[in-house]
Amino acid sequence: MTSEMITIDAPDGTADAYVTRPDDATGSLPGVLFIMDAIGLRPQTKKMADRIASWGYVVLAPNMFYRGGTAAELEPTADLTDPENRAAVIGRVRPLMAELTDDVAAGDLSAYIDALHALGGVNTHPIGITGYCMGGRLGLLAATTRPDDVAALGMFHTGGLVTDSSSSPHLRVAEVRADIIAIHADNDHSLPPEAVATFERALTTAGVSHSVEVYPDAAHGYTMADTSMYHHEAAERHFDELQKLFARTLH
């Protein structure tokens, strides 16, 4: 893989981002926006972006927390396979998560989509998005605010999709034109079974092409191999389904 860190002019400063593509890429490739989980842009998420790029895509993975520092500055140093260490990291980044309101995040996401389209070797077609944890919710926001630019969205162990707020994400899905897949975890307090059902009903009612699955015995964060929440079978399932989604929508 060929990869580099770049900088992007974002609404509140300069965001650093990881870009990766196949070594043997010829011509223009579809673009994919990789939206990180709350733990951040780090070796694990870069490795995941590399794997996705190896399927034949140019992948941009921005540091969503650029307001709080660069990815290198924010990168955890503790062993995240220890549940206590993982919980401590999540606690530390909660203020950065709280900063990403819909209004704030929409501007960031628009800047990242534009930056992805502007990269050399990226075709002009709508992009794919894959999002993890909070990244799934932010990916849905991008698909609702830039519907003509997003053809596919993968959402994995995503919480907060159904709330009591009038701005709850599930109430906005009628604006989506992307094909959506969502693989939830059955042990995820951030999206209990009733919320999973409500979210899927909203997609169905809105006529959004979608596939929703709840993976058994998996917890929130199951895709992240560097943490205590990792579930190998669920993580591999997510890669398989995401690859099929992008193959049928981005080519």
C-alpha cells in the first residue's frame, strides 16, 4: 500500500488525515471516507483503512478530533486490551466527542468529502463511507447532508441512532440516497434491541436500500483489534459485507 499523512483545511483549523491506496493503482479509483471510532486515528484504524484500500479504493481517514490536537498527540499509549485502560481513554475523549455536534460535524464532513474528491487518482463518482462507533452516526450525517455525494454507507457498532430529540439520527434517514449496511452488536448498551428495531423501521419507511444485522455475542467496538472489545468473527463479517457493499455501489 502507498500511504501518507496529509492536512486538510477544516472549518476550525487544519485537520490531519491518513490517505492510503494500492501500490499498483492505475487510472482513477473510487473514494472512501473512513470515519474513526472515539479512540481515534491510530495504527489500528490505519491498518483497517489499508485493508479497505487494498480492494481498489483511495481511502481518506481524517482525525475527527483535530480541534483537540493531532492524531499523533491524541494517540493512546496504554494497552487498550485492558478494559480499564480502554475506559480511561474513552473518558478522556468525551469532551472532544461532545464538541462534534451535528452543526459542527456537518462542516467538517463536507470538508473531508471535498478533500477526498480533490485527491489525485480519485474518480468523480459518489463516494463510500465506513464509520465505527460515533463514526457510523457521523457517516449517516454526511449521507443526509451531502446525499448526492454518498453512494454507500457502512455503519458498525454505532450508538445513539435513536434518541428522544427532534434531531435524532433515525428521523433524518429520508434524506439518504446511499445504500446502507449496519452491523450492530447484541451486547451494546448504546443501541439496545428496541433502538435497532426503530432504526430499521425508519430505513424501511423511508425506502432506503439497507441491510441491518445484529451480530451475536459481540460488544460495542467489536471491529477494533487493539481493544478489549474485539470480536474476530464479527470484525471479519464487517469486512466481508463492506467489501460487497462497495463492489456493488462504487463501480
